[in-house]
Amino acid sequence: MNKFLLFIIALCMVACRSRHHENAIPRSAIALVTIDPTAAADDEHLSQEWLKWLHVDNGDDCGIDLAAPLYLFETADASMGVCAAVADEDQVLTWLKQTLVKEQTVRVLDDRKGYHFALIKDSWLMGFSDASMLIMGPVVADGVASLQQQMVKYLSADDEEGVRSGKLWAVTDSLTAPVTMVAQAQALPEQLAAPLCLGAPRDAEPSQVYVCATMTPQKDMLLLDVKAFALQQKIEQTIRENDKVWQLPKGRFYDRLGKGDVAAFFARAKGTEFLRLLHTQKAVETMLTGINAVIDMDAVLRSVDGDIAFFYSKAKGKDFAFRFMAELADTDFLSQVDYWKKSVPKGAVISNDGERSFIYSDGHNEVRFGVDGEGCFVAQTLPADSALGMPEDMKQAVQHHSPTMVLQLPALIADSEVADWLMPLLKPITGGAETIIYRAKNK
């Protein structure tokens, strides 16, 4: 073959080599969040907020492409990462040395294999090329060299080696919203993964169950439409079959939402089916086992038929406070109360608090439970917040979905060390919303 033709082919291969900055994200990532600035309701405001976050006056000053998607990810070893597109490699170096180093927040490290590195606040390692920037951590001093070596591999990846060839990307690429998320269930906090994955079979591993979500701002709320799924056909069939358990709530307990509640869960189901799903989640089953040592919660749930609500809040002097409410088909479980009184653990007591209401106390915890005047089962550690009620627009957002979760951000992120830098970054996308609503996409 003509040498000149070979030369042209070689040039074309180099020129066509992928420049996707997301290739730097590990193929083995177990969670991937995509933030698309161009899809934000106020992309100009978004850019301004990011500029403040980056300590620069305009995008050209930092060398980062602020119009390109920004990715947040988690790896199997629980490392967290951010991936951004680089517009000007030299300008990134200038930004680091002239801005961040002077502010004593960044220490520039020696280059490695042609890639630049810096340590942010002695905890987060930044590495970048002429296409991609990675920030990963947290990392201890002894682990910097090892993480550098790993990040060199990530920054060198192409379409066949990076996240685009992994399991998460095909789903991520199909979602359209300002912010999207695809994650293995094991990447989520257990308290969040359990309610979102109630339909998964008991024997499914956390790495086999996935959650995808699209995030859309609406007035003062941030709506997350969430769907659990699996790549293995048998597990996927079970999840879809269990979707049939859920019915649309009648809204019986919406107005019981307290201003101080961190989270609330709403659903409607027949108690026997709801109980079956609860026992598929090992963490939930462990909790039920503990409760059943005091009262037979399984018997209570078998009497449920209708709307269900669970409210969680922080309580002064306590780890947490909760309220559980459910509509009942019958009150057969009340016949067991006398037995519960006799079989409580040593040092605990169940006493009457009315005709069909009782108090459990063990000297440290106090739970009131029973049937209220409206014929619903109620259990709570503390009286409800005095400011109760759900705004009408929130009701409209949740009423056509089951189950749903409402998270109230001010209480949720209190004392969070990431809140100060993460919330300004997300504010233009969220519209400043202080309430996040998770809505199951199972119909």
C-alpha cells in the first residue's frame, strides 16, 4: 500500500480518536449523576454560580468547559469523583497556580505520565489532561501516590475503556433532564435504597439492582422520577410484577406532614402484600424483627388495607423520631395486646393510654401506638410537629404516584460538610428548592 495513503489513514485514526471527557470516569463506576448546564432552566445563572464556586470571574479564567456536562460518580471502593471537560489545559494550570494556590486551598503536585495533579485541601486529588478533569477522594496522605496511579489509567481511557463501555452508560444516555442519575442499589444509603428497591427479590445482590432517576425543578420542589430495574431478566420480571402491589394513594395522610420532618413515605397497598415486600429487604426485615420482639408488627401490617405513611424527623436528645400511620381493614391485632404486655423485654412495660391506645416504655424510649378515632393504626415516638400540612402543589406532585418520598433539605443536610460547596452548585438547577420528591415510575 502507498506509504502516503498509510500516513493519511494514520492521521485520520488519530484525529478520530475519541475526545469524550467522560471517558475518564471509571468503567466500573457504580453510580453516575449527570448535570447538563444547557438543560437547566437558567443556564446563565448556573454558569455564574459555578464561577463563584471556582473562584473566577469568567469561564475562560479557569480553562474548564462550563457548557459541557458535569459528572459525579462513585466507585466500588466508595471513592467519590467529579469529572469535567477541559477547554484549555494551560489555562487550568494558570488558574490553579494564580488563584487556588494563593488561597492556600490547593497544592500543585508533580506531573505523572504527562498528566497534571494537585491536592485540594489535603483530601481530594485533582488530575487533568487536555480533555478531562477528575477530582477524586477523599484520600489520606499515604494513599495519594496510589490514587494518582489509578487516575492516570482513568485519564488515559478511550471509548472502549471508560464509562461509555460500562453498564451504567446505556441507561444514562437514554435519560433527558437537567440532572439524571443511574446507580447500583449498593451505591445508595441503605435508608434510601430500601424503600426505592422494595420490589426487588430477596436473593438479588445489591450490585444486581439499579435505580435510575430524572430530576426536574418545579416551583419550590425538585421532582425525582425514580425507577428500580435490573439487567438480569429474572430479577427485572420480579420487580415489574411487584410494581402491581402499589395502588394510588387517596391522600389520607398528606396533611400529617410536619414542617420539621426530614423525610416522609407515602403509599397505598394491601397490608399482606406490603408486608411481603418489606421482608424482601434484609435491612427492613432486621428492623421488623426488633419491633416484633415488642409488638407483633407483622400482625398489625396484615390488618392494613389502604393508605400508608411513615414520617421521620430528628428529635432533641434522641437519635430520631418517627410516626407511622395506616388505614385498617380490621383491628384483629388488638386481641394480642394482653400477650404483648406479658412478653415485653425485662425493664419495659406496655400500659393503656385510652380504650384502643397504648404506650410502650423501656426507660429510654417511649412509643405510643394503637387505633385512633378515625380507625387508623398510629405509632409515634413523639407528638407530631405543630406546623402540619402539605401544600396543594406538593399534593398534586405526589397524588398520581405510589410509593413516594418527600425529603426536606434544610433538615436533611444540616451538619453536612458538603452542603456549603454542593448546594450553591446545584441551586441554579434546583431553583433553590428545599423539598425533594421521589416518585416511583412503576405504572
